[in-house]
Amino acid sequence: MGTKKKKGHIERFLKRADKAIEEGINKADEILDDAVEFGVLAAGQAKKTSKEIRKRAEKESKSLKQRGVTKLNEGILAAKKVTSNTEEDLKTLEKLGKLRKSGVLTEKEFQEKKKKILARM
């Protein structure tokens, strides 16, 4: 009879151990399911955020390109204006030189006009 008690005691102990292991496995499965669900949510949010950032980056890129083109065009226009003004000033100097040679302008008048024109260049 003494052996039956021990056998029953061991069986109960093993059943309790099996039950505890099973509960642990079930709890681990629940935690794993929660972790997977959280991972899916996090991945979805990351994807959404990534799309939003990409859209903003593309919009900013277009804006920067447009501003760059505008600035380049302004620079080209300014360069053309300076060039055309310089060409006009040189033509004016030539005309003034001819007027001086023909006696219409005095040397002093010519030098004053020349000085103003050269200061602009």
C-alpha cells in the first residue's frame, strides 16, 4: 500500500506539472499572438509614414527644382541685361567719340560722359 500512495502522489505531481507547462505554453502563445499583432500594426504604420514622407520629399524636390530653374532664368536674364547694357554703353562711347571728333562735344564734355558710362560698367 505504501507504494500506491507514492505512485498516486507522483502521478498528481506529474499532472500538475503537465498542467503548469500547458498553461505556460498557452500564455506564451497568447503573448506571441499579441506580439505578432503589434508587429503587424507597427509595420502598417511604418508603411503609411514612409508613403507620407516620400510624398512630401517628392513635392519638396519638385519645388526645389522649380525654384532652381527660376533662379537660373533670373541669372541668365540679368547676365543678358548686363551684356546688352555693356554693348549699348560701348556703342554710346563710340558715338560720343565721333561727336567729339566732329566738334559737337568738347573734350571736357566727352570725358565727363565717358566717366559716367565707365562707372556703370
